[in-house]
Amino acid sequence: MRRWYNPEHMAPRYKPAEMNLEWDRIFDSWIVVELDFHAIWGIDLEPLLHVRSFRWFRLRLIGLLGHPHSKLKALLTQEVPD
């Protein structure tokens, strides 16, 4: 579709940094995960991890990775947050 709408030579040259989404890297950054959950979602993870599903956690973690002020996103992409 893009080739029809916008030829390759007119494509933007900016390429965003790719995230390293390996679970071991995310869990190695657990302090940042907890801080982001609290700062962005207002969620204290410690009491909830025993009663919520992994799916619940995963969906909110994915949301953090798309949030512009997420420290976890900045860490995994090596970007400096605003």
C-alpha cells in the first residue's frame, strides 16, 4: 500500500530504535517495571502478582512499552525520556 501511496524514495528516513523485548532483560529491570507500574498505572504490583493472571500483567507491561513516559521503554530502547 505504501508503494502505491508514497514511493520508496519519498519514505521517511527516521527509523525508531528497536526494543530488546527478551523476558530476561525485562525481569533484570524489575525495579523499573515496578516503578513504572506505580507511576503510570498507579498499581502496586507486589500484592497483585499472586491474584492476577500472567495475561493481566503482560497486557499492562505491553502498555508500558508504548507509553511515552515509560522508564522501562527508555531503558529497553536506550532512549532518554523527556
